[in-house]
Amino acid sequence: MAIQIYNSQSKQKEVFKPIHAPKVGMYVCGITVYDYCHIGHARVMVCFDVIVRHLRARGYDVNYVRNITDIDDKIIARAIENGESTQALTERFIKAMHEDEDALQVLRPNVEPKATDYIHQITDMVQTLVEKGYAYPAANGDVYFRVEKFADYGKLSGKKIEDLQSGARVDVNEQKESPLDFVLWKASKPSEPHWHSPWGEGRPGWHIECSAMSKHTIGEHLDIHGGGHDLQFPHHENEIAQSECAHGHTYVNTWMHVGFVNVDNEKMSKSLGNFFTIRDVLKKYPAEVIRFFLLSSHYRNPLNYTTENLDNARAALRRLYGALEGVQQLPPSASLVAQWTDAYNAAMDDDFNTPQAFAVLFDLVTELNKAKAAKDVNSMGQLAQLLVSLANQLGLLTSEPSTFLQLGSGSSDLSEADIQAKIDARIAAKQAKDFARADAIRNELKDEGIEILDTPQGTTWRRV
RNA sequence: GGCCGGAUGGUAGAGUGGUUAUACACUUGAUUGCAAAUCAAUGAAUCUCGGUUCGAUUCCGGGUCCGGCCUCCA
């Protein structure tokens, strides 16, 4: 069964065929590091993390590259605002980004190239484009890409050059031959960070860094290139123009774009100011709940950020962990593994359908709970281990069940020892048939946000 | 204005040319000292108007509404 991936360029699912199987070259546009990452960034990180994990689980040797934009207008502006160097600013936020990713169980890409480490490769590529006539230096020291020279311009986003020209939303810039032309190299003011180039002191334009860095970390022809949906145009369109004109052949086979996280059904974005940072949300919800939430909708669809949806994710995750609680895991039989792994892979092979994969996990939970009810120690042990191993492929169920279930938002002062003492007292009361006392203790705990569960394996507790 | 995507039960969210997942919530039964958890059963949806078809939620066309891109954005 082959993996099918929806290609944004062809607008349909295609059978995935790497250029040099089993190797896969995959490049994802990362973030511009001048602020903390928000939940929209988290979605892109988590979705591509799951995509890479699944490709690897299916036997591919994935070279996963995700860049870091560490020089641009906003970085310069923020650094001036803060009275610090751009380097100090970007290093701080790269560190913060890694902390957020680690919390969300996002595996690091193989390479995280930074634009400022590839200036030479960038100027080389700009030089090539100038030599081939696809780019031109302007009088002020900028270098622009000549969009009309590239016949395929618009093939990714479905836009036509004529439509774009009449759109009139492009900057009027005297330096450009055409308003659609975009900057490859920007002349810098003396006070700004700058690098030497054949066209004078300056810094790279945004789009060119990805063309240059993908070439030098993967190659001229990528299997997969991804990013947020808003990058499709103009960023990815411009990358295609640069790379295909510089190299003279196809740049990317499969384009993947992750849908937005919305707030009140509107795109969450820094410019709209309606964003929630990952670290803000981590104060309110366990990281795993956030990860589950981000994967609960298909990656291409919009995802609405609401407390209801986060709470729902938490409740769903509690069902998964609840099934594992008190079960001694056992190695599953080959037939059991085949049955459930096939179902799981069928979901994930179909354009990484995580909601469908979740459904498989929950079906497995139902079987596991049945086995628990029947006290079938052998079945439940095998099903539990299978559940954990499949969920682990999604970066989920990586905690001990009791650890997750006892995490809470409640602000109880009770220590675990206090809780255990009350539970012991209640058990004693129950044995003495003093149910009024037992219930009183249970209510005391409930007021503290602690829920008591009497199970065949003994009394356990969790936070509400 | 140009281009693109979406509309599924109370909520979230998949698949499917015929019998529609899964989760949360609701109802009933079993279980429990009573609960909780769990199991079982039940209820509950495919925006609208046409077309193709024996049959459309699914395919095609029109409409309505929502969102995105066209300017920095994940």
C-alpha cells in the first residue's frame, strides 16, 4: 500500500514516489525568530513532525530540513526597539523555539540552517540568476528577480501574471522594472547588519534563502517542500522561480501546505494580534493535550482554537490513558500487530489522516477495556502495548498513565502523601462499612479536585 | 475585482455512489455499598436548488454563507 500525499500544486492526492528511494529530501519553511512561537507555528511543527515520523516508520530515510530566518526587516526593527543586536535577539528566540518544540515532543529536524550562515551560497545563486538574465541589479544596490522572464510563474498558486499586475496591491517601487519583481538582495543602510556582495553591502531577500539553503542541505530537486498555507504565495512561488531559473529543472515534486489555526474562525496571526503563544497555552494545558488537539483535525483543514476544543482533547486523552492504567503490558502477537498496524497505516498512508488514525486508537481502546472488564490479563497486556506503540508513532502516550491523569489545572495544596492518607482512611472506613465516613472523605477530595476510582486493581485517583 | 478552499449529529471531526467512523456531551441498562471508570443499548447530521444515476452526503452545475491568498505572515 503506497503513501498518498495531496500535492498543493496539482491539487490532488498523488502516490508518493521519492526521487532516490528510500531517501527522501524534505524541506519545510521554519519561522522568523523575532518573537515567541504561537499555536499556528506549533501546528506546522507538529504536523510535519508526524509526517516525518510516519515516513520513517514506513521505511524512508528522511533528510528533514527546516530553516530559521534570522535576518529580515522585522528582526532588525525589533532589535533596535529592544536595544540589542539582531544576533542576541535571534539566539534568544531560537532557544525559546527549541524549548517549545521539546515540550510538544517535536523531534528536531536533521538540519536547521540559518540564513546568516548561508550568505555566500545565497550571493552565488543571485549571481547565477543575474548572469542568466533572470535578475538585475538596480541603481540603489538592490537586486531584483525579473518575474516576467519565468514563463511558469504562478504554477503553484494558480495565479496569472496579468491578474497579479491588475491586482494593484503590489508596492510601487521606482527601482523595479515591473511591480511584480521581488527582491533577491537588499542594499543595507550603514547602521543595519550587512554582508559583502558583488552589488555592495546588503542582506538577502527573504525568498532566496530557502532556495539556497534547500540546495545546499538537500539538493536542487526536493521530494517534499512544505510550510504554512500562507507561504504558498508569494514565498513558495518565488522560490520556484529562483530555483528553476538557476538550475534549469524542476525544484519540488510535492508541495504540502498546513492549514491555519483560527481564533473565532479567523486566521491567527501576528499581524492581526489574535495569537496565543505556545508558552502561554502550556501554562493552561499539558503539552500532550496541545499536541493531541493540533492533530485532531486533518493537517490541511482549518483548526479552531477554543478552550472547548482543548478541553475535549484533554477528555479524549484521558480515555486513552485511562485504558492503560493498571495494565501490565505484554508483547503483542504478530497477528494482533498486523491487524491494528494495518488499520493505522491505512489511515496515515492516506495523506497523513491523523483523525482517522485516532479513530483506530480509540477502537483499540474499546477492545482493551473489554479485555480489562473480562479480566483477560493476556489480551489486555498485548492490546495495551500495541496502543502505546501506535500512539508513540504520533508522539502521544509517552507518559505514565498515572502521571498524566494526575496532572491537573486545579490548585490543590494536597501532597500525594496527603491524598494517599485520605484514600487509606477511606478504605478503612469502607471495610468497617462506615459508608457515610467513606463518602465524606471522597467529597473532601472532590472539593480539592481529586477524583477517586475504585478499580479491581485497587483505588486510584486523578485530578478533575 | 482575480484566484483558491470549505459547509457532516448538541459540539469536535473522518470516510463513503447503497448498511455512514471516532471523541466529548445526552438517555437507558449492566457493574458499584453509593459513585467514578468501564461495558452494552439507544437517540442524534451530511447548507440550498437543479442534473447524472435504479440509488447522491459523496460525482457535475447554479446559489447562499464562511474562510484564505493576491502586502509581512506558519
